[in-house]
Amino acid sequence: MQEMELIHLWKAYDKKLDESLQLNRQNATEITTMKVQTLLHSMKPAKLFAVIIGICWVAGLGLLLVKLFLNDYETTSLFFLYSLSLQVLITAVAIVVYIYQLSLLHNINLDEPVVLTQQKLAKIKASTLWVTRILFLQAPLWTTFYLSGRFFDNIPAGWLIFQCTITLLFTVLALWLFFNIRAENANKKWFRLLFSGNEWQPLMKAADLLTQVKDYEI
């Protein structure tokens, strides 16, 4: 009889332990999910601000470019026209990407399977890397937009060398970043320096927390 009581007590304890573990997993999942939600919400203001500023920038410069191309094309520096045109085009592409990311963030439902949320975060991560690479291609344009058609006429050799050197350096830097901003370089110091703001760190923290949630469900 004593042996049966011990077995019964052991089973009762085992059941309570399982219930306690299940409750702890549930609480951990809820707390972690709340943290993920907070991190994802923290990303929206910066992206929304970038979209608003970007639209104003593209609209303003776009109107200026239309006026210059239609009325003042012959008297306006081609360096200015085409440097500015490329800047507007690249900024417009970035705006589309940010709107796409805001749409993904808005449609994330943390009640859905974790895998689906992870897929959306992966898309945001990939598009963030891609748009950053594209935006850095603007760098050389900031060294050419102010040049005039007469820039190379009777220019001192020293100034010409300086201008060409600066443009070349910015071009090399832009191309290097374009080809090296990739997920596999995320642990490198220069990468962490570039991606230290509210567009990247909350995203990576949220992805790590979602992995924990997935482990809780196992």
C-alpha cells in the first residue's frame, strides 16, 4: 500500500511539474512575443519619416529637373542635370523599398505561425541590405553635381587632380560597399558601424527572439 501511495504521489508531482513547465513556456512565449512586437513597432517611425522626407525631396527636385530639362537645358550644366537625375531616381527606388517594408511590418501578425513571421523579417532584412547598397551608389554624384561645362577649361592642374581624386575615391568606396554589404559580413566592425541604428538592430533582435519562441513551441 505504501508503494502504491508513493507511485501515486510521484505521478501527481510529475503532472504538476509538467503543468508548471508548460505554464512557464507559455509565459515565456507571451513575454518574448511582446518584446518582438515592441521592437518591430520601434522600426516604423524611422521608416515612415524616411518615406515622407524622401517624397518631399523627390517631388521638389523632380519639379526642378522638369523645369530645367524643358526650359533651361541648353544653359544648365549637364553634370548638374544628370547627377541630380540619378540621385532622384535612386531616392525614388529607396522610397518604394521603405513603403514595401512598412507594408510587411503592418501585416505581421504575431499570432500566426512563427515561420511566417520569420519569412517576413527575412524579406525586410534582405531589402534593407539591398536598399542600403543602392543608396551608397549616390556617393560619387555628390562630387559631380556642382561641376559646370566649363570646369575643364583652363582649370589649374592641382584642382583638377584634387577633383578627380575625390570623385574616384567616392566611386571606389560606393562600389566596395555595394559589393560587400551582405549578411555574411554582419559580424565585421565596419558593418556593425553602418548598421547601428533603428533600422537594423531591432530587426536582428526580433529575429533572435522569434527563434526563442520557436524553441519554446518544440
